[in-house]
Amino acid sequence: MQTEPVNPWYREPWPWFILGILGLGVFFGISILTIGLNNPPQLVSGEYERLGRGMIDTGERTARARSLGLDGSLQWSEAQVQLILTADDQAGLPEQLLLRLQHPVDAQRDQSIVLTRQEDSRYMGELTVVNHNRSTVILSDLEQTWWISGRLTGNQSDTVRLIAQRL
């Protein structure tokens, strides 16, 4: 009976295949660790807790806006904001409204504008700086019992539609 010669382990392909997979795991782990240590995350600073507590949407303000039948369209020019607000009861609309433009990242670039009633459903206000093109627009009464919202597109010729939706 003849026996085939047995190769030593280092001449077989399977141990090298398994060691290659383990070696790739070590290589990629060290690469990810190096990238993570060389690029630390940005620190969040500021009083975001205070802002967050004021903007919690439990759905009550949105539900109240829906029950009032509120809907609006917002346009702005160089320094003016014009709002047309429709409601089930036009006579019950307040004389002044609060318009907030929330920057998507930087809370220091947020703006609050008081809009004054001009005609039945038309409100006007002064805009200091045009906000970021992806800012959230929140319109509410001064007591903040209801709100409607929308999002800026960045194009000043566009009209922003404000509807009763949760933030």
C-alpha cells in the first residue's frame, strides 16, 4: 500500500486563507481606529436644553391649528415678509403673529419676527437677514397656543406653504 506524502501545514491553502481573513480584520480595525482618533467629532455647545423645552411638540398646538382651519402662504423680498393666512374664522385672527425661522444647524442664526396684520388675512413684517435655504418656518400666535409650519427652499421667488403639521 502506498501512502501519499503529507504536505506540511504551511504548504496547504486553507490555513493561509483563514489567517488572511483574520489579518484583514486586524488591518481594518486598526485603520478605523486611526481614522477615528485623527478626526474627533465636533462638540455641541450652547443652551440647547432651553430651546428644546420650548419647542416640544406634543401635538396639541398642531391639533388646535387644524381645528381652527389655519393655512398660510409666506413670501419674502429683500427686507419684507408677507404672509397670507386663511382660517375658518377670519375675524378671530390675532392682530400680531410670531414667525420663527429656525436654522437647521446653528441656533444663533435663528430669527423671530413679529408680523402685523395689514388687511383681513395679510400680515407684514421686517426681515433682517435671509436664513439658510433649509430653515424651518414656524408661525404661531404670540401666546403660542397653535402653530403651523413649513420649510424654506432658498429661492426667494418661491412661496412657502404653512400647514398644521407636527414638527
